[in-house]
Amino acid sequence: MEQLFFFYFAAVIAVASVLVVALRNPIYSALSLLIMFFHVAGLYVSLRAEFLAAVQVIVYAGAILVLYLFVVMLLNLKQDDRYHRQWPVAGVVGLTLAVEAVMLTLLKGRAIPPAPANTNETVEGLGNTEALGDALYSTYLFPFEVASLILLVAMIGAIILAKKDIGGSEA
Amino acid sequence: MTSYGADLLVILPELIVVGAACLLLVLEPLTPPSRKELLAWLSLGALALCIGLTGGQISVLNLRVSAFSDLVVVDGYARFWKLLLYGVTGLTILMSLPYLKAERLQLGEYYGFILLALSGMMVMVSGADLLTIYLGTELMSLSLYVMAGLKRSSPRSLEASAKYFVLGAFSSGLLLYGISLLYGVAGGTKLGAVAAAIGSRGFDDPLLLIATILLAAGFGFKLAVVPFHMWTPDVYQGAPTSVTAFMAVASKAASFAAFLRVFVEGLGGLKADWSNLFLLLCLVTLILGNLVAIVQTNIKRMLAYSSIAHAGYALIGLVAAGRGMGESGGASGLASVMLYLALYAFMTLGAFAVIGMFRKGGLEGEDIEDFAGLAKRQPLAAFLMLVFMVSLAGIPPTAGFIGKFYVFMAAVEAGLAWLAVVALIFAAISAYYYMRVVMVMYMREPDPSAGEVPQLVASPALTVVLACAVAGVILFGLFPNPLVSLALQSVLPLK
């Protein structure tokens, strides 16, 4: 049963992601992105990470996608097929790589991977949100802070690149 | 409640750099446009503090300290790269002072972003966990994307920024995919956990191979090795020259540092596999980088291809380390990579410093033809450029020769004499395009119809940068021993 759900979510994610880049109308692309986000959230639920699933829906499907749609509609993008000439090459290379990876995995077979550090029991004892918060603010404090620095850089960078008067012109 | 006092002390240099960057960003709107230079001096002060902190530990070079539940590690290897990165950043800031003035880009944020990029590089160098290394890479790259686009009046600069951003995001995706597969195989993202999983479970897992290839591709993009080099010429040409210098030297050094740590500390057990992979990458990089550089007419583009080729030479050291027999073989290969990048920093910074301030009526003289007759007009400037070109070509008695010498020696020791010979042939080919610049400077007269002749605009800060670069190139060319022994001492153990 779990496997069934996994393959359903995985297949839809893969197809929707391809559609995001393949569709010519930007609105359709954004909508397939939405489908993709929802199925990723589904994948999180099937992995019993409910908190992540909720965050995925609220942040990605809710906030970020609406922002995308605003930008697309404000800019009034026309259909653009400049980037669709490389499709045959991309298709051949992508398919070859995918087949190669699958063949390699199937032919050689693989051992069961070791269990990750946080097992289901710890998560269930603490509850999803608490376990995540605990890991983020203790073990993974440093990467967490670096990630916040990255967001700071992205924000200031966007402001600098977009602000009106440049350099000497104001002086 | 756990206290992080001791952990914070370990990352004190990072904290200083980030703190200074934030201070700069706050002070920027408060300083009048004519006094933005103060911000540069402030960032240089922060760097001096860091050099003092890290340099003070040189007597205990190989003391390994880890912090934040082993996600960060400060060892001799990290200290070596950090010292190099401080130096490169300091010289870049000095070089930017006159450059930004000439380009009328008086942006205080520029210095803030240099420091933020530096903090990302320091995280990469010190990361003992794939997650930390990845986040450091992102912090560095994101700052560089912005810096590449700072010259907003030029469409080239914006194109460079956009191209760098899109391709960089794509390569980050590959890197993350590799990391996630590795996490699936090893059950952890710490390099130690990955190494332990490989050691106990063997190398047969196909997912392990796929992960290795994806990691190599992700890092290959940051290192600009063929076939992941497509962005390099456009970005190097379009970005402001001081940023190009920073990308060509600091970002390459930091990426090499993280790359070596991941493959040696984490995937060291797979060295038989990855050394074959890198042998291939290194050969294509040498061939393509050197051959395409010949036909370039823009000097920034030529140096972009030359930096691709130099990444190829540095990769030889890693291949040799992977193939090395016994303990010593691996160590000398890795040390040669570290040495190569440290020496490469001086000559490339020097060359870009000259190009940035080589001006034709307010604009940059970017064409190789612009250098015609420079030896008659400004003999000193021409001589400096001659030194940097000779060093990049790897001709004694310059630092470039020492770097290549140790890399080739490592290859011969590892039983790859043929690779050393091939690389030597391509070094000879590279001499052609470096010497062409010299020839144009010394033997060609400038086109009389061209109007204003380009000049090197001197300034005190530029003099300091050029003096440091020339001193580095000549002194390390004649007396390489201190640097060689430092690299050998701080090298990572390859099992």
C-alpha cells in the first residue's frame, strides 16, 4: 500500500515537473508547479512527516506560487518558444541517463540501507513538530543559521539589483 | 539548555566576517557617496583581525577542533585555505577601490557582499558535513551572482549575472541530488559517517556510484572544468573585473577545498573509481581550455579559458592522489593541488588588477590589441604584465613554474608519467597565447587611427596590489619551500 502511494506521488511529481518546463503558456506552467508541490506534500505525509507536508502546502503552494502567478500576470509574458529547440537533444540525453541509472540499480541490486539516526519512535514520542524543532535548534543549529544568512543575501541582493538610481548618478 | 560558547569561539573568524558584513550594510546608507572608501577600510580591518586569529594558530596547525555537533571542523587544512582566502579577499578589496571609482560604481554593498561571499567560502572550507558544505556553497554563489550583475549599466554584466544564476541553480540541484542519494546510502550526511558506511558496506552499491558522479558534476560546475565550463567565459567577461578576479581565484580555491574534502574525507574509499573519472575530466579540460584560449581576442575571455585550463592542471594532483601508492603518494598529490591554487592566486589577481585599471578614455581596454605598444608608453606596467603572463605559462623562475612542477611530480610519483607529459605539452601550447600578449605589448605599435591610447591608471591601492602579486610570484618562484612545507603539513589524510 505504501509503495503504491509512493509510486503514484513520484510519477505525478516527475510528470508535473516536466510539464512545468515543457508547457508554453506560463500560467499553465505555474499550475503544474502547483500540482507538483501538492504531490510533494503527499509524499511527506506518506513518510509521516506531517509538519513538513503542512509547511510545503502553506509556504510553497500557498505563498510562493501565488507570488509566481502575480509576476507572470503582471509581466504579461507572451508565449515563448525560443527555448524549445533543444527538446530532441534533451530528451535523448535525459532518457539515456535515466535508463542507465535504472539498469545499474536493477542489475546490481542493493543492500538495505542502514536506518537513519532519528527513528519513527523518537518522532512519535515527541511529535513531529517538536522533533523537527529540536533537531533544528540543537544538532543542526549551524546550518540553520547559515541558511538564514543565505536568505539575507538573497533579499539584499534582489534590492540592490532592482533599485533605481545606480552609483554615481545620484551624487 | 546547552551552551554554545565554546562552539562560537571555534567559528569566531566567521562571526567577525559576517558581523563586519552586516555592519557595512547598515552603515552604507549613512555614509555619503564620496566617503564609501571608509567601508572598504572597515572590511580590511575585519580581514586583518581574521588573519591574526587564524594565523595565530599556525603553531598548532594540525590541531583538529570541531564544533556544533561535528558539523564544523577547523583543522590544518581549513586554516591553510582560510589564510589564502583572507589574503585574496583583502587584495580584491584593495583592487576594487580604484576600479569602482573608475567605473562610478560607488556601492557600499559591494564590500558587504565580498565579505558575505567570503563567509560562505569559510563555511565550505570548514564544513565536515555535506549539508554545511552545500549551504556554504550556496552562500558564496548567491553573493557572487549579485556581484556579477552590479555593473547594471552594462547589458553584458546583467547577462553574466542571469546566466550564472540559472546555471548555478541547476548545478546546485545536481549537487543536492547527489547528497540526498549519498544520505540514502550512508544514513547520514557527515563526511565521517559516509566514509564509515563505505568502509563497512563495500563499494558495490550502484547508488553510491551515481551519487559520486552527481557530486562530481555539481562541484565540476563550481570549479569550471570541462564539460561544465560553459558559463565561465561569458560570466568572466561580463562581470566587473574586480569581481571576475574574485571569482577566478577565491571561488575556485574554496570550491577546490570543499571538493577535495568531500572526495578525500567522505568518498576516500572510492578513490579507484573517482580517480578514473577525474582523469577523464582533467584531460578534456586541459585540451579544450588551452586550445580555445588561443583564438580569443578579448583578454578577459582568454583568461577565463586559461582559468579553465588551470583547473585542469590542479585536477592532475587529485588524480595522482587517488592513484598514489602508499601514504606519501596521496599526500604529495593533495599538497600539490593546494600549492597550485595558492600560487595561481597571485598571478591571476595581478593580471586582473592590471586589466581592470587599463583604461581607454574611461572605458576598460579589454581587447588584447589595446595592449599594443604598452612597453614604450608604460614600461613598468608592461613588465608587470610580462611577469604575470610568464608565470601563468609556467616558465621559471616564477611561481607558476613551481606550481606546475609539484603537480607534475605528483603525477610521475603516482605512475602517471604520460599524464605529466600530456600536461607539459599543453603547458607549452598555453605559452603561445600568454606570450602573444607579451608580444603585442613589446613589439607592436598602437594603431595610429585608434584615437585615444589606453593607459594603466595608477593609484596607491593598485600599487599595493600589484606589489603584493609580483612579490608573491617572484618570491615563491625562487623560494617555494615555506609554502610547500605549509601545504604538506596541512594536507588531509587520505586513507
